[in-house]
Amino acid sequence: MKMILDLDTGIDDALAIAYAAGSPEVDLIGVTGTYGNVLVETGVRNALSVLELLGLPEVPVYSGIPHASTKDGFEVLEISAFIHGEDGIGGAPVAEASRTVENSDSGDAVQFLIDSVKEHGDDLVIVATGPMTNLAAAIEKDPSFADNARIVIMGGALTVPGNVAPWAEANINQDPDAADKLFRSGADVTMIGLDVTLQTLLTYEETKKWRELGTEAGTFLADMTDYYIRAYDTTAPHLGGCGLHDPLAVAVAVDPSLVTCLDISMKVDTEGATRGRTIADETKLNDPVKTMKVAVGVDVERFLSEFMGRISSRAAK
């Protein structure tokens, strides 16, 4: 399958790249940059470096819209800088990529997404692990995008509380209006939210195995992820590890059987106290066709096995 990753490349986004790189089923045809964990400029720089480190220097990277659809700018939240580090990758040393983005103008990612869906159709899956701004812009620019795109997102929370508010998850909360546009568009969207990602945890035991590979990639992944785990030790000590949010979305794009989903027509609250909440669209409760799939269960053991196997095999090279 062909895949595009739409990333705000922090630590778990970098792990998502590694998962895709280690998946023989995946032909990664591009990475599009968004904001969130970091500024879009930092995110695309991280993506370029990680791709090169993992032996994928040919994968194009496009810079996307740098702020929410209803705002004029963006500043990284203090909690994001704490969890991912000021550079987005926990200060783990990695060589600067030898190339730059395909075109640095804002919005290039949007046209790449539109063109790729037109060219590849059902053979392509888009995995979005940041705010939904680029996807909503693609729908706004070309409504046929929603009719033909197959999308897996990391975002939202249906049966559990949010992580930036009692009702809101971080990626959705960055641009609720964009997420609502995507959810209501009728596009083929699978939501991988906190309901399942917080059940998939990585510990120092696993990162030690990467370090023991003795490779540059293994050491980078271990150093970066150890920083992430330390942040979780402070922000969510009850979990006992770090959530594998973004890699799970890639894994589900490759193998949907990893999760159990509910078929629901969804919306995002864009006004009032619950702005950012992902919930069923009450106006479509009786429609026979449900527009989205929402993951509520995950085969944790099988996912973690595939996660370690795929990433470790790539990092060992």
C-alpha cells in the first residue's frame, strides 16, 4: 500500500516514521508537515533527519499550513515542549538532513495530498497524527478529496477523558474546526484515539533493546524515547510507560484487525465549554450509513510485538 504521513514530528511521530519504514507492506510516498508538538519548520526538519537516518532519503517532505484554520499564528504549548523537548525529539542527537523540503511555501502539503489521492485512489492511505488542518484545507480546496481519500487519524477521545481538557485530545484541540470539517465530510476516516493509544505502552525495557543494537538509528530511537518515557513518568506516572499514539495509527493503516471499532457518524464541538470534544453526531444517529470508524479496543500484545519487530529490524540496518 502507498502511504502519506501527515506529521507534527515530535517523538511519537518519529516512531510512526520508523514503523512505516519497517513495514514491508508500506510504500511511503511522502510526508506532509503540520504544527502541534513543534512549529511546522521544526517538524519537517525532524522528519527529514529521521527519514535519512532510517535509509529513506528519497521520500519527499512537504511543508504544510503552519497554524490552525481559525488563527493567524501558532506557539508551541509549554506542555508539548516538556513532553517532546524543545527540538521535538527529546534532544537526541541526529544528523541534519542533507536535503530540504520540496517547497517551503505554506500549503504545499495540501496540493500534494490532493494530487496523490487523485493519482492513487484506494491504493493510498493517509495517516494524520497532528492537527487536521492540512486535511480540512484539502477538502476546502477540492471537495472530491473527501470522496476519495482513505484516512487514519491519531486524535480524539470517545470513551475516555481528553489529555488537554477533560473532554479534548491535543491534536483535535489544536484545530477543532478543521477536525469537524473532516469528520462531517463523509470521508473514509478511522479514528485512533486515546481510548486505545493509552493502552499501548513502551518501557525502558524495550528501548534498551534498541540501544543494544549498537547502531546509530538504534541509539537515536532509544535516547529519544527514553526522554518521552521520563516525561510520562512525570505527567502520567500511573501508566508505567509512554503511549504509542502515532505508531498505532500507522499500524492500523497496515493492519486494521489490530483494533476493534464502532461505526459512528462523528462531529467535533466547535463552540462553548466543550470545544474540541469528539462525539457522535446526533443529527445522524438514525442514518443507516455511518461515516467513521472509532477504535475502542486494541490487541495490545500483538501490536507491541509488531512494533518492536518492525522498528528494531529497520534500526538494525
